[in-house]
Amino acid sequence: MQVIDGTGHILGRLATYVAKQALEGEEIVIVNAEKILVTGSRDNILADYKQRRNRGVTGRNRKGPYYPRMPDRLVRRSIRGMIPYQQPRGKAAYEKVMTYIGVPKEYESVEHITIENAKYKGSTKKMSMEDLSRYLGAEF
């Protein structure tokens, strides 16, 4: 089992690493999901996620698709997009991925790893998952 501290990681790069590891059979736990970063201009990020969120909740669309608001669910949904989750192999891999806001007590004593290729280097604009979730209406 790998416990990854999401602090300062870029969402897409972290999600690809986690998806590959899960497809290989590894159990992955991501802690501090609210501190993961999304790169790009703030206006574009907000417009993109607001459009995704509104796709399934406006007026007549009671049957979905539903898009999450909480940062841990947003990260897990991003990972789901990189896994063939409707096939048995992908479903088994997706079940091995867990994300958490903060650090749960059972993972405090476990060594947290960081993915060097996914760390933010400071060259582009960014936004944290916490800010994005609060914009989408999450309360935590």
C-alpha cells in the first residue's frame, strides 16, 4: 500500500501516476487532497469545473451526471477518468484508490511518499482544490 501526501502535487500528473499504479494492482491512499493543485488561469479553471458541475444538476436533469464538490471526491473522479472503470479490471483498480481530506488517524504513523514528477515547480498559475471546492459550494 502506498500513502501519498497530496500537498503541492499537480492534479493531472498525480492522477496519471495513481491510475497506472492501481491498474497494476497497488492499493493507493491519497491524504491531504484539499492541498492538491490545479494548474491554469483561475478564470478558466472555475469556468470549466462550474460547467461540469452544472451539466447534471440544472432543472430537468435529475438523473445525472452528477459531479462532486468535495476535494477528495474531485480527485478521485479525476483518477476515474484515467481508468477503464466500466470494465472488470478497471473497476477493481478504482476500488483500490482512496482519497481523504486531511490525514486520518490510521495513516498518521505510516510513511507518506511524494511523487517528484508531480510536484509543482512554480512556473505556472495554480489553484488549490480547497479553493475550487469552496467555489463549487462545498462546506468542510
